[in-house]
Amino acid sequence: MAKTIALPEELYSELLEVKRESGAETFAEVVEMLLSIYRRHRVEELKKAIERLKLSDEEVEKVEEVVREARGRSWW
């Protein structure tokens, strides 16, 4: 089922520009693309943090478990 959202005019204009530049046919495609980029960025930032912290394999497994659990939450 489709949902309607309200955006300020300036944000709509930016979203329209991204739609045109990306070649997306629908705003849904643009939103999917932006969410995908956001998720990849989050994963990369987590990997960088783990590297900086020099976590043990066991600690890395714990972090991955927390991330898996968090992905199931509607607010994450």
C-alpha cells in the first residue's frame, strides 16, 4: 500500500534533483537508493570503529550480534 508524506518545498526540490540525476523513474526508487547508501555508510562506519578499537574476535562477534538484533527493531 502506498503512503503519502509531506516534505518542505526545498527538500522536495532536492529530492526531485536527485531523481533526475540518478535516472530513477519514481520517488520510491530514490528513497530506496538513499536508504541503501545510508545503510552501507552505517556498516562502513561500524567497521572503521571496530578497526580503531582493535576488538578481539569474541568482541566483534558480540557487536555483530547486537547489530543483528538492532536491525529487527522498527526504530533502527
